[in-house]
Amino acid sequence: MRRTKVKNSGYLPALFILLILAGCQPKTGQSKAEEAMPVKVMKVQLQEINEILEYVGNIHAQEEAVIYPKVTGKIIEKVKEDGSAISKGQAIVYIDRDEVGLKFEKAPVESTLNGVVGRVYVDIGQNVSPQTAIAFVVDMDKMKIDLDVPEKYLSKVAIGQEARIYVDAYPEETFNGKVSKISPVVDLSTRSAPIEIMIGNPEHKLKSGMFARVNLLVNGHKRLPVILKEALIGKEPDVYVYTVENKKAALKKITLGLRQGPNYAVLEGLNEGDLVVIMGQQRLSQGAEVYTEEEK
């Protein structure tokens, strides 16, 4: 009897592929490690945070004056130039009086205060009258900024209160000032009251006319937890952050306090030493496993 041979050459490659695939399956516990997500964290620290009222204004000298002549005539001599120091009563220019019948005698145009000549507006040969501005004189030892404070904040402002002033000419420098005047009257149209901030200027860095940003320090809060803006999720009053506890993400609701630059004070929800996620929180969920790339 003749036997029929069965061709099985196709079965062997298929079996071989199945064995390879079986060997590529992840081992127990490997997938769990691969699911841990990288995050960047910061360690919560306690810092002093001040409540700040932010304003902008123009700087002026405490004392400044536009100088006018007392007589009509022609400028025949310039004694002072821009930037010259000057004392009260010193001449800035001299005028040849053009009044008929008077004996020639040059008339001085004198400064009315001690300080610096900020600008001389006239040139030799120019005709002037008592209505012609001759020069601008400033006392640069002390500068001031006038601001309008809304009435709802007036209870937080007091004489002697500290202010910090920033100008573009010195971006890395902070100038210190103090509230020197507070108007007792509120403007009915703006519902605000004028205040004056005085700034010492011994090196004459600040110039009259400079634009300034003013931070008026209102209240100080000592030793509050502080976090970066990047950590926040949501908007007030529903603000959350992710913390890392035992290598797992924990979503916490917090109550924000005052902001100072990029930092926020936290009134409730965090403690000193907590690890708060500041990068990578968009992919997290409650209880997700994480590993930290960096701690501060």
C-alpha cells in the first residue's frame, strides 16, 4: 500500500515566529516602571511676601523753576550752560536793556533757587521780554513722584510708607522712596486722592521727566509658603497644584495670597518642604506614578 506524504514545511516558520513574539512580551513589573512620568518640581519654602500697589508716574525735582527776566532787551552774555551747578541769586544770562534814556548796564537774569541748570532756552543776540522763558533750574538732591491713589486703598497708605521706584535708565537698580504727602480730599470725578512720594537722589541719577514704575509696599506677611506661577492649575477661587508624595502625584486645592513678581503666597493647602510640580502637570492625574527630574 502506498503512503501519502504530508507537506508540513509551512508550519515550522509559523511556530518560530510565535516563539519570538512570546519572548518579546514585557516581564512582570516592567510596564509599571515605564508608566512613571517625569516631572520637574520645586520645594516649597517660607518667604516674606509684601502686598504691593503698582503705579506709574513721572519723576520731578522737589524744587524746580522756570526762570524769566524782569526786563526787555537782547541777550548779550551767557554765564551758565546746561548741567551747570548754580546758587540762588547767581546770574544765568545778561541782558542789554533796550529802554531809551537809560545808561547802559547789563541786567542779570538770576536763579531763584540752588540746584542745577537743566536747560538754557535762549542764545546770545536773542530778544527777550518778561514773558520769555530763559532757563529751567532744578534741585536734584531730592526728587518726587505724584500719584493718584483710588479711595479704596487710601486706608492702606500712610505718611512715611516705603516705596520702591524703577526706571528704564537703570534696569538693575531699585530706588527707595517714602510717602511724604497725602491729600485730604478725594477727587469726585476719579474717586482718587493725590499722594506724593519723595526720593533721595544724592548721585543725581534720577532726572526730572523720567518715567518710573512705583511699587508701594502696603502690608508685610512673614513666613508664608511661596510657589511659582507655573505650578498653578485653574483660576481663583478654584486653584490647584500637584504635589509629589511617595513618588505619586497628589492633586491639592490651595488658597492663594499675595503675588510678588513670579511668586505667589499660599494661605492654605501647602506646607514648607512640600514638593510641587512646576512642569509636566498637564499629563498627570491623581495617584499617577512620577519621578522627579530636578528638585529646588
